[in-house]
Amino acid sequence: MKNSFLFLAVTMLMAGTTVTSCKSNTDKTDDAVENVNEANSELKDVQNENADDAVKKANDMEWQTYKAEILATISSNEARIVELKMASKKSGATFSTNYLRSIDDLEQRNTALKTKITNYENNQTDWESFKREADADLEGLGKAFKDLTVNNKK
């Protein structure tokens, strides 16, 4: 990539030299210096843009990794919810309506978190707050699952 920018700078310098061949030596020198400065400025701009793109890609990679981890945990929660529902439907098992409502509440919270993660657009301005909220929601779900199973065993 640097070679192409160097090539661009040299090409611009040669084009400038060709165009200004009818001018005096001082004018030619001034134009050549101006062309080199312009080429250097453009090179710095392109390098800055490339650095910005590298940062965005790193954030995209971080987002994709985070999303995959959260969705895996949500899928695990969905499996646990199915198990809890199946256990509550077994013959001979008696469960309170509060317990069954708790299972439904967990299912709704898990679905809401999945929707939140799925719909999130990777916006760098609120990434940290989004990540904090999602982690807190996931932690809350984990505690609710533990509390539900602890209450079930009593």
C-alpha cells in the first residue's frame, strides 16, 4: 500500500515537472516543492484513514466474539428453561404457580436479552455502556437460574 502511495507521489512530481517545463527555474522549484508537500499531505491522510479502519475492524472482531459468547450462553439458558419446563410437566411432580411463573419470567428475560444482542448495531460511542448492561443482564439471569433451582430443592 505504501508503494502505491509512493508511486502516486512520484507520478505527481513527474507530472508537475512536465507541466512546468516552460517556467523559470525558480517557478519550477516552487511547483516541485508544492507538489511534494501535497503528495506527503495526501499520504498522511491515507495512512490516518488506514489506521482508523484497522481500529474499526478490531472493534468489529471484538463485537463478533462478544456476540458469539453471549449467544452461546443464551442458548444454554434456553436449554435449561426447556429442562425446567419438562420437569414441571412430569407426572407426580407438583410445582407452585410462582415457580412456573418464574420459569416464564426467565424465558422472557432470556428472549429479551437475545433480541437486544441480535439487534445491536456496533456503535462505538456506546459500546462500553452496552457491554456493561448486557453483562449485568446476563449475570442477573444466571443468579435467577440459581435462585430458582435452590428454591426448587428446598
